[in-house]
Amino acid sequence: QVQLVESGGGLVQAGGSLRLSCAASGVSFFSLNGMYWYRQSPGKQRDWIAGITSGGSTNYADSVKGRFTISRDNAKNAVYLQMNSLKPDDTAVYYCKVYVSGSGDFWGQGIQVSVSS
């Protein structure tokens, strides 16, 4: 059973930084393909914000490009999201998602990020 555990969220002032982590268990790194971060604000849909392939290629939503950086550590089955220059609009529950070969998508439980003005 694939499980994802997120950590690193919290409350930060505008302009500050946070680093989210997501560790996957129950899966070998051979099977982990794309790893992604999404976020959902109250009353809004869940939006994709960043992705990284097994080869390390990255892609970002325009709303976070230049401020957020996604990375992965295949030895730890982990994906990270470094968030800089945070804004109140970045306040949301952040979710990681991984695609596992032969099994499909798996989601983390979500972690709250709050940015005060």
C-alpha cells in the first residue's frame, strides 16, 4: 500500500519561506514516476502547481513560477517544494501526488500553509 506523508507546513508572514516535504512508503523508487504538488483554497478547486518527472524535469503553474522550486530525492522516495516570497494568496492546503507505474495516482493527506499579510 502506497502512503504519502507531507510535512513542513505552517504559518508564515508574507515574504517568508517554507519547505514542504512528502515521503512515499510502500513503493520502490523504480516505480515512482511523476511527482506533483497541488493546492486547494477554501471554496476553490484543487489546482496543480508543480511537477517533476523521474528524470528531474520540472514544470510550474504561472502563479508560482520563479518563487517555488520542486525537487525530489529518489533515494528517499521524497518530493519537496521550496516556497519563497510567499503571499497571502498562497494560503491553502497543499497536497502531494505521485504516479506509480502499474498502480496509478496516490495522494497525500494534505498540509495547511497559511501566509499572513
